[in-house]
Amino acid sequence: MDQWFHHGAGRLDKEGSLPNALSAGMEKEITMKKMKRLHIVWVSLATGVILLFSAGISTGQTEDVTFSRDIAPILQQRCQDCHRPGQMGPMSLVTYEEVRPWAPLIKTKVVTRTMPPWHLDKTVGIQEFENDVSLTNAEIDKIVRWVDAGAPRGNLEDMPAAMDWPQDELWRMAERYGREPDLIIKSTPWTVSAQGQDQWWTPIIDTGLTEDRWVTGMEVRPNMKGRRVTHHAVIYLQQREEPGDFEPVVDVPGRGSYLTEFAVGKIGDVFRENTGKLMKVGSRIAFDNHYHSVGEEITSQTELGIWFHPKGYVPKYRVYSNALGVQQAMTTLDIPPGKVTTHHAYIPLRAQARIENYQPHMHIRGKAMSMEAILPNGQVQMLNHVANFDFNWHVNYVYTDDSAPVLPAGTILHITAWHDNSIDNRANPDPTQWVGWGQRSFDEMYHAHVNMTYLNDEDYEQIIADRRALQR
């Protein structure tokens, strides 16, 4: 399953033992070269003496890393999706002239791994993802050396061809599927005032389906102007479920089961082979649009584009959505003034399952979140830890086919959430306030959006065997 924008694996036998240990993915710390001190070079000329300032790097060293040959390709692959004209990035990073003034800041952002937005702790847990936009250590080293060398441009002939970005009004997944969405459902419009507090618009729209259909992919997009005021748009599915079915609900009363979401860092979902989400005849879509004012009155509308499997096709597995921890958060979240708090949620697996993704969700005071698996034999396995949660980015970490944790029935998923209500949190609007659960950005919450696929015995055992073989 992919995340559209937006490892070691948990390989367990049915008794909960570990046939192979989860790779910690430990990476060496980046060795930073110290800035060489400014040298004064005296050059004697017939007409006198000229004082030159040198960065202490020879001409050959300066040309070792250039924008045209080395840096531009990195920016194209890792940055320009947001940092180009008309997109959400605060500056364009397409041309040398645009990038050069920001070189020192770029160095700081990449060394601290603030950008690109990928907030996982790279020293623990699974490290293989379908949608990893993080920089490698080698890429960071190139950028550091380029900036330290004075950010040379290099040979224009070395510049890669400009990226051919899709038009903003196009469906991004259309290229993947070779067609426009099979079904488009639109929320009714909402006009966001120029000034005011957060606003929510939660219309419910009939799907119009006259037969059950299986979803293979979904994309959510606000209209162009609406993207300025849409913090996120959560999509819920309302339909009757069969008694005894696994509970595919996000546990938000009156809304339905979580289906997908638009947020900065995520625009939808693509499901793995032989899987999908089921939309039933007579089902309805409940939009949960979270808006904020930007100083201008803007009318926003959210669209949900759906790609179906062919009519009559029934995938082997149904994917179920969960918001792990939301029930515990709604009843127990308590953040005193000036404190850093830790809260826990425990969710048992009633059947053996593959975990498809991990998407932490908190608000402004959110600091970090981890997801662990407590196995039936008592072993604890760290799946992933987001060490530097950023409310401005809702990154969905999508596991690869070979890294997605496969866990036995009886496993308990343990969510740990940290919130920082102290003065040290620069994003904290008021560290003197008590904070509890709530929908506003100034309120708090915590949960992890996780898709699960429940496996039969044969496939469960086959995945375990295949992964063991890869370790030999």
C-alpha cells in the first residue's frame, strides 16, 4: 500500500516468537567537517599589494561539488514537489538563482533533518518505506560540502532536465491507473471567513452506489483556493457492517469508519495487490474539513476521487482502518500547564494481521509518538518512533511489502504519545493553560492512523517462511 502526497520487519510465528530480529537500522552519525578558518592571502602585484580572503579551499576542492551536477538532482527528487512556484513551500528551489541565497539555511535544515519532512527516528525500528523522502547521509554530505565550498554553480551543461510537474488541477493518481477516478464525490462548499477561530464543515454525501464495489485507490483534494485554508480533510465511510465483522471504525461517534485523508504530507491511499476497501450499496461519505482563516474570505470545497477494482472483482483481503488510541485519548488526555506528559494506549489484535502504515496524529503540543508490538510471549518490539513530531506535517509512513510488520493474534499494539506544554515548546500558544482532548488545533489529541490487513493461516505462514528465507 502506497501513500500518495505522500526495514526491518516484524516477522513472527504464530506463537509470537521472533524468527528474525527487527533490524535497528542504525546509521552512523554524520561526520561534519569543521569550517576552515578564514585565511588572509597576500598577492604581490607590480602595482601594489591586494588583500584577498579565501575560504581555505582550493579551486579543485571548490569544484568538487556543484549545484548543476550534484545539488540540483537532489532538490528535484526531494524538495521541488513543494518548493516550486505556486506550491506550499515558502520559497522556490528550482533555479540556481533561487537556491543560492538560501544555501546556509538549507544546510541547517538538512543536517538537523528538519527537511525534507521525515520525522522518524532513524536509529530504531523499521526503516524501509514505500514513500521515504528523507535524505541519505551521502546526500546530506554533498549539500554540506557544497555550502561550505561557497555554493558554486558549476557547468550549466551538467544541469538535469527540468522536472515535468503535473498540473495542480489534475488527479495525481490518474497516471498510475491510466484513467480519471471512477467516482468523484464532492463536499458542499464552505466559505471561510477572513478572520476567526478554527472552523469545521462536516457535510454527509451519498455515494450513489447501487452495488458493492472494492476500492483500489483514493485521492483527496481541496479546490485550488481552498488549499490555503484547509489544514486537513478527513474522510469517513458510513455503511452497515455485518455482525461479527472486524471493527473497521475510527471510533469517533456519529462519523463512521475512517477512510482516508488530505493533509500536508498526504493526499490518499493506494492498496496492495489482492487487497482493497469495501464500499457498500447505499453508503455515504462524511467529510470532516478543518479550516483556518488566512486574512481573506475563501470558499473551499473538497473532492474525493475513487478508483475501483473491476466490477465483480473481490480481492482476497479487505483492508481495515484504525485510529489506534483515540478512545483512550478522549477519556484520559490530561496535560497540565508547563509540563511534558506521556500517555499510553493499548490495542489488542484479535487476529493475525499485517500492519500497512503508521501515521501519528497530534496537535500543536505534540512532541513524539511511538508504536510498539507487545508479542504474546512477552517480547516487545519497537515498530517505529517519530521523535520530532511536527503539526505542520501529517506524514504517513507506508511500509514496503517486505517490511510491513506481520503480527500474531494476541499481540498488543502499544501507542506512546508525548506532549510538550512547557515554555520550551516554541509552538506552544500558552504554556499556562491546562489542555485536554478536543478538535481545535489549540486543544490536543493523539492517535495513530493505521491500516490493517487480517491474514489467513496459509498466507501468514507463507510470509513468515519467505522472510526467513531472505535472512539466510
